[in-house]
Amino acid sequence: MYRFLIRRILGAVVILLIISAVTFFLFFAIPRDPARLACGKLCTPESLEIVRHNMGIDEPVFLQYWHWLTAIFTGRDFTYGHCDAPCLGYSFVNQEPIFNAIVDRFPTTLSLTIGAAVVFLFFGVGAGMVAAARQGRALDKIASSASLLGASMQIYFVGVLATWILVDQTQILQRPTYHDFTANPVAWASGLLLPWLVLSIIFTANYTRMTRSSMVEQLSEDYVRTARAKGMSTRTVFLRFAWRGSMGPIVTIFGVDLGVLLGGAIITEQTFSLHGIGELSIKAVENQDLPMLLGVVLVSATAIVLFNIVVDAVYAFIDPRVRLN
Amino acid sequence: MSEPLLEMSGLTKHFPIMGGLIVKRQVAQVHAVDGVDLTVHAGESVGLVGESGCGKSTTGRLAARLLEPTAGTVRYRGRDIAHSSRRELKPIRPEIQMIFQDPYSSLNPRQTVGGIIRGPMEVNGIAPPGGRNARVRELLEIVGLNPEHYNRFPHEFSGGQRQRIGIARALALEPKLIIADEPVSALDVSIQAQVVNLLQALQRDLGIAFLFIAHDLAIVRHFSQRVAVMYLGKIVEVADRDSLYERPRHPYTHALLSAVPEADVTAEPRERIRLAGDVPSPIDPPSGCRFRTRCWKAQDRCATEEPPLVRLQGNRDGHLTACHFPEDPTSHGGNVILDPALQH
Amino acid sequence: MTTPFLSVRDLTVDFHTEDGVVHAVDGLSFDVEKGTTLGIVGESGSGKSVTNLAILGLHNPAHSRITGEITLDGDELVRAPKSQLERLRGNKVAMIFQDPLTSLSPYHSVGRQIGETFRKHTGASRKEARDRAVEMLRRVGIPHAQTRVDDYPHQFSGGMRQRVMIAMALVCDPDLLIADEPTTALDVTVQAQIIDLLKDLQQQFGTAIILITHDLGVVAGAAHEVLVMYAGRAVERGTVREVLGSPRHPYTWGLLSSMPRLHAPVDVPLVPVRGTPPSLINVPPGCPFHPRCDFQALAGPDMCRGERPELSPHRGHGDACYLTPAQKQDIFIEQIKEHL
């Protein structure tokens, strides 16, 4: 198990290095000059040089990447002052430390993602199990049709519609806002309830279908028959045996979906006017703010890679056959 | 005896096991086949028996050159094809055909029977006189199927009939050697006999040589003139059928024969040898004689010195045994109970 | 006469499928006494496994229809409520399946799987169940039972896995053990070990065993009585010596003469049964075997395709065939015996 974790973490480090390097060098493939933009309208060649130096983009690209990378671990001195490790540099646009900006925004995105995931996992797996237990009966058919409907929805459509109905017209739910979880959990939850529900409508469907088919498959396995043959009750067979087996594929897809949610944060945050790192990343691209872009990419990628390690560990916990390899 | 058709010597196949913390490297290997010598003469049926994991199927695949050996030679009609390229193998391929165990998964479910049997002829550009379709019908008739059923799909046939389709496909290229890997073990008893009789007729009437791989000793006895017994990647005994079944010298052969359940209630109770435990892992096979961990005759020498596959005193020509302490050739047929569990 | 321990009378199992009604078992009757082994022999689709799943009520009632009587130790099982069957399964009646790798849960340790059966039926504590699991593993001959109890099925070899399966089946000292092809997935030397184990355990605990197999050799070595099934019906029944030594039904003849043997003269050709087993949706009328039978003309015109022959006599060596006893004996001695 430890070997497995060590190997996965080492692999994750390599992946993050590759992602950051690719982002870095792709940025410089853009023909526009961020210093030019920062220098303003009355820019002389001399002041452009100074701006370039202040931004740290007067060095060769490889050296720049190296400085950026080492700053994460050792900190770095800029003209604006010293940046403590973990240092992701300063924004080209407003000279704000990137790390602080991300720390400020990331909880919103994370709350959105994890909260929605918990809701849709709960409803999706629950509905799938009910459908599997009631194979071919009314509940099964309702769950199947509902899941088809949900799967064909798009966030910007459902989101806008739900906001209009539930907030503007009926005031059943709050307009989405982010409150610090540690300060006021109730406000935190009620502020994010609408986006969670909207995201869940779309994702629950998929989990219902997958859980149902996975359960149905497991229920026809030989070991489930053995469990019944040794006197286990229908409920035990269903929960202890078939459910355990059916969760493997669900957990795997869940790892992928967490990444999809995080990547889709750009659209979700726009739809609900939330200020997370999705919003940050759009601005960073608009303003050619390389340090900000790199920071957002690195933090998001780290989160996705960590999610996947956790998912794999959970998978190994569920299925002992995976542990040995 | 006629010229050797297929001659394997020192044939070895190791499968690597990859592992390692960061970089994948080979951490161990499965000794699937470890120095096998076996010859098949033209028109002859050689049986290869052993329990699961003994390497008999791998040997079959090496013989058909579906796998490339790690070491050793495979001579087909005198020419070493052990490391031949795809192109060099192309003219030989039609002459060596395989029949597989599972008649359900070894036929393409989306192709008609005619398409399946025609396939090998098309690939090899063979145009029989009268056309390929006529040949397909002829082949269906040879294997005992209705020639008018060439338009049907595999799922419309029963297990035994599907195995006949597989045989017809193998026959399409007029092979000289068929490697049959457990061809009847997925079939019901009454159907098994139909297929065995068909294979026997092919050997007799068309002069096709067979390497017949099976775990069922009774079927091998029925079908093969010479039989080799494999254990953990090595041949432990090889002999003419009568010699092997009536005077086995290797303790493993003896134990294997005595473990076969017989549907014979009138005969005298037979000698019983019950082997303890399971076959060891081929990743780390025992030193010396590989059977020693389950052998009731094993002594210190068996752990240090690997017994060579040789002709023992008192044996017929061609009866080779790899054992330091072979069974007495005259003592068989008695009612000795050698079951360690029954002694206490 | 005392009632037998297990008695099955006129058992019929039908499955409703998209293609039609599958008549998997049709009017089957047999008895099993304590301390004895009944071998049920047949090919795939003969209904031998379906019968035994029906004893435990393991067929899905939504897709199957079961009629007839199954009486175990005085209790009627076909119409028994679910809770009664659950108390019975794994406790008084236990089952072993063909493939121990797929039949054991890959997600739970073997100790847990054995122990939970014990806890379910005895209400034992976790600790007691674990101790019992170790004891059972030891009883079926698994070395280092104390440490192996926490291993998972995939960490055992095929033979050891089947021992685990047997340990699990025997954990509540069942009175009836149903073994469905217990050695088919195993190597021949391991098969012999498992059969010996079952015989030993039967001698110690007086368990009744139903041994389902396609291998007449296994039956000869392990059973007291045999029931030969074909297309969902019993075609011959008797002691092992009677059925294998002087078989009376043409299908039994066919099975025996198509089997290659180790000790018969080597030039005796195998005589297969011609044709293929019938579809259970359209079972041939009369004797289901008549389309594949070489002797139907001897029984008289249209006899075999008319009324269905009953298994007679009702006790002892019986067969379901219209040939006269003299015909059967003549045919066996003159045409069949030389192939055995």
C-alpha cells in the first residue's frame, strides 16, 4: 500500500512538472507581448525594458521557468519585494501575489465541486440502487427516464432557468454567494445550494444509470448466488456483496468527474456569478497574466491529481485484488 | 520412422514480470516452458498432457510460432523457424494450423460460417479448383456439417458443431500439422467422442500430424501414439502410448494416472496415489527436480541435481524419463495404497 | 418404511424467457438418505443444476415456476416462506459450486466469508466466528489456517480455494451438502484430493451429499447412488454398481460408450451419441431421447414418440425406456459391453 502511494505521488510530481512546463512554453508561443500591455500607451523603449525586467521576462525562457519553479520551494526576490515560499510570483496586472489570490478564491471552487459531488453521488448511487432492487418495475423505469432527461441538460441552460425560477420568481433559494465555511457553515451551505442542485441534476443521472447497470451485473455474479445459498438475507446480499462490487467502476468514473467539475468551474462560476478560480483563469487569459495562469493551472492540476490518488486508494480498499499489484 | 516434421529442442519461454518503484523493470519471470525437447513425425499424433500451468499450451503456441521462444530451436521440416520473421513464416503458416479449446470465443460471431472457413484461403491467396465456395462446402461435409449451412452464423450452432467449424477452418489450408489445444474439453461427453472420432479420421485419412494438448489422460491415450507428460515447464516423461500408460516410470506420471477417476465398477480396486498440495509457482520453481516438493520418493539428491530426460534401464527405445528414483517397471497393477493421508 | 431424509416428488421447473417457456426440469422424483451420496449425472442442459438450486429456492420467482414437492426432514420447501428458506440455507443445507474463484466474494477475506455464515445461523460473536473459521480451514486441510484466515480468495490456489468453499459450506454442520460440479474446474490430482476430503467428511459427520457432475468417473468413485438426467428428466436410477455395471437406458449406454477409458483395450473405438441435445423450449414428445436413440424401432412403432415413458420400478434400479428388460439385457451384452 505504501509502495503504491509513493509511486503514485512520484508520478503526480512528474505530471505536474510537465503540465506547468507545457503551460509556460505555450504562453511564450503567443505572439503578443505582456510587457507591452502593462507598459501602457506612453511607452518608451527604455520603460518597456524596465517593465520587462520587473516582470522577469527579459531572461531566456528556460531560465524563467527555472526561477518560477524554484520560487515555489525557496521564495524569490522581485523588484516589488520578497515573495515567500511557496511563491507563485506576482500578477502582471495588479502586482498582487498569485498565491494569495488563489488562496482567496480556491475555497469557492472547491466548495462548489466537492459539495456538488457529495450531493450527486448520494442521489445518483441511491437512485441507481433503488432501480436495481426494483428491476423492471415502475420505480426502475422512472429512474431510467429521469436519468436520460438529466443527462441531456446543460449547466448554462438549467442554471439560468433554475436561478430565474427559484431565486428571481419564487425566492425559495438564495442567490448564490460564497461564505467562509469555518465562519458560518449554514450560510456556506445555503449560499451554494442552488449551484449544487443544478450540477447534481446533470451528474446524478449518469450515476443512476451506472450504479443500476453495475448492480444488476454484480447481482448475477456467482459469488452473489453463493451468498444467497448460505442464507444471507436479500438486504445483506444487496448491501454487503453486490453493492461493494458495483462501486469499483463508480469510483473510477467519480475521479474523472471531479476533474470535469473543476475544469467546468469556469462555466459554473460564470453562470452563478461566483468568484472562484474559474473566474481568475478567464481574467488571466484575457490579460495575458502568465503568473496567474500558471498558478491557477498548477493548483487545479494538483487538486485533480490528488483526487485521483485518493480515488485509487479507495478503489484498492474496495477491491483487495488491486492491492497486490 | 519417417522424417521429423516438427522438432523442438531446448525450447524455452520465459514471460517477464514487470515491477519496480518508479521505472518499470523486470523483477521476475514466469518459467512457462523450460528446455522442452519434443519431435512430431509426419502423420503422427503426439499427446502433450499435464495439469494447468505446466506450460503445455505455451509449448503449443511456440510450436505454431504464435510465440517467439526465449531460447531453443523449432525446426519445421529441417528448417529452424524459432526466430523467423513474419515474412519468412508466411509460406509455412498454412502448413501448421491450430484448433482452440473454446468454440464460443474462437469464431468471429459476425461472420458466416462460409466466411470463417474461406478466410484462411483468401489471406493466403489459395484458389482451389472449383472455387472457394465449393471447397467450403466440401470442408463442411468432411467435418460432418450440412454443406448448405455455410450461410449461417456461429451462434446458430451447438458447441460441438462450432468445434467442427473450427476444424474445417484449420483444414482449409490443407495443413500437415494441426496443433489442437484442449479441443474437446469444453464439450459434453457424448459430443467429445464425436469430435475425437472426427480428428482420428482426419489423421488416418488425410495423414495430418497432430500435437494434441490436453489435461485428460484418457482422451490422449485414445488419440495419440506417443505421449509426453509435462510438469512445471519441463517434460518429465515421454514414451509410446502403451509404454507410458502401462509402465510409467516417473512418479508424477504414475500419480497422474492413478488419480484419473474411472467409471468402472466391476474391475479390481486400483492402486491409489494421492499427491499432497498444489503445483508450485512457475515464477520460482523448485531447484533440481521440479516435482520433488510433491514426490513421496524425493531425497536430497533431487534438490541439488536436475534429473536428465533419458532412457532408463529396462525401458523401450524412445521411452525417456527424467527421474533419479524411477518407479519399478514391474510392480504396476497391484493394489498398493500409497496415500500418505491413509497411512495414519 | 421411514420417510427419506430428502424427498423430491414430481418436481417441475419452468423458466419464462423471451423465446418461450424453458422446461428445465420436468416431473423429477428422487430420494437421498442421510450419510449417503447421490450422484446426479447429465450433460449441460440436463437440468441437474436447476434441480438443486430449486431445493434451496434460489430461482428468481419472477422468471420461474416451480411445482411439485420437496420434503427435507419432514419440512415442505417448495411453498416455504422466504424466511424459512434463509434459515435453512448454509445451515441445514449447504452448497458448493463449480468455480471457487468466481463463487467466493473477491471483496471479503475467507475468514469473514466463513464466519458470517456461522454468525448468521448461530448468533455467535465476531471472535467466535473467527475461531470457528480457523477451525474449519484446518479441518479441510489448509496449512497455516491461523494466518491464512485473513487472506482473500485470489491469494489461494484453485484446489485450496475449493477447500475454502467446502469449509464455508460445512461451517454449520449441514445435514445435506449439494456439490455442483465441485471438481470440474480443478486438475486431476487436486480433484482426487477434494473427492477424498468430501468422503472423509461424510464419514465423520454423516452428511447426505448430492454430487452433481458430468463425469461418470467421479460418480463411480464418490457416490452410492446415481440418477442419470436427460433434458430435464430422470432416465435411469440405481446404485453406482447397478447403473454403471449393468446400465439399462440407451442414453446411459451412450454416455458410457462415448467415454474414453484408461484401462480398456486401446483399439476400442469411442461410440458417440449421435446428434445434439434437444432445445428445452421444444422438448421432443414422448421419450426426449428418441431422436438420438438407435433402438427406438425395437420398442414398437411410435411407442417412443407417443406417451412419455415413466421411470420404473419406483425403488431400486429403474429406467425410463420402452424396451423390454430382456431386450435391454441383450443389447447391453451384445452391443454395448464391448465398448466399455
